[in-house]
Amino acid sequence: MKICIVLHSYSGITRGVAEKIRTACGGDLVEVKSRKEYSKISAYTIGCMRARRGEKDPIDPDVIDVTPYDLVVIGTPVWAFRATPAMNGAMAALKGCEGKSAVIFATCGGSPGETLPFMRQALGEKGMNVRGECVITKKDLGTGAKTDELIALVGASGNP
Ligand SMILES: Cc1cc2nc3c(=O)[nH]c(=O)nc-3n(C[C@H](O)[C@H](O)[C@H](O)COP(=O)(O)O)c2cc1C
């Protein structure tokens, strides 16, 4: 099973989870970067406003071709109860994703809000089949159990 792990991470937590998935399950990591620069202040002002509105940041890479993969794992931090604007950009940038299986996850302080339902919707509109989802809060990171659950979910989601 070929896995592509697409992620955005502002302060490193989502990247850390993505790296654990890759260590356990294999696969390629695609970390998207926003071309907009967010300071700690502008992340909470402009970034949260853009996240609430579902706006898409321009990102690098600007096209994410997942044609060669069997499963796409997509992870985002939560900003203002939504996916980050960079993640919105990443979902729009997915190419070759029609009919592909996906597992989505979000890391957050404790209040994921509508992040995963909105991601499900956006990916469903691109023809993806979201087979599982997981929220990892700051508290969950302490035990690692939730990350293990996510890894098990990824392992189980690749085959029809
Ligand atoms: C601008 C901003 C907005 C945030 N909004 C939320 C939120 O609405 N709910 C929540 O539980 N955590 C929120 N957080 C916390 C992050 O989602 C959490 O720390 C996440 O794990 C960070 O992931 P990262 O290190 O990959 O960027 C916010 C953090 C930032 C910087």
C-alpha cells in the first residue's frame, strides 16, 4: 500500500504526528507551507479569520499529485475551530484524488470544532472516500494512545 501523508503544521505538532505515521506505516510526506507569513499575532487575527471563512492560502507545493498512491492521509492543526488556510489550499491543490481513500486528522488544544466535518465535505466534493478520522488534543499527546489509534486506522484503511 502506497501512502501519501499531506500535512500543514505551524508549530510542529502535526508534523510530529505525521512523522510517527510515516515511521509506523511508511509513505511519503508532503508538508505544505503557506506563502503568507504568519506571526504569532497575525496567525490569531488574519489566520483565524481566513480559517473561519474557509479561505485558501497560496501554498508550496501548489499541486499535490496523489495519482500514484493508494491512501492519502491528511493532517491539519485547528485554527479557530477549522482547518488552517494552508490546509484549505492543500485540499484544493490535490490532483488525481478522485476515488482515492483518505484518512483525516487534526491536532488541537482541545476544541476541534467543525474542522473534520468541513474537511470531509471538501474532500468528498473532490471525489475522495474519507474512511476514517481522528482528533488529537494536547492532552492526548501525553499518552500517545490516540496517535497509536490513528496509526492503526491508517493501517486498516488502505485496502478495500
Ligand atoms: C492561530 C491559532 C488558532 C488556534 N485555534 C484553536 C482552536 O480553535 N481550537 C483548539 O483546540 N486549538 C487551537 N489552536 C491550537 C492548535 O490547534 C494546536 O496547538 C495544534 O496542535 C498546533 O499544531 P501545529 O504545531 O502542527 O501547528 C490554535 C493555534 C493557533 C496558532
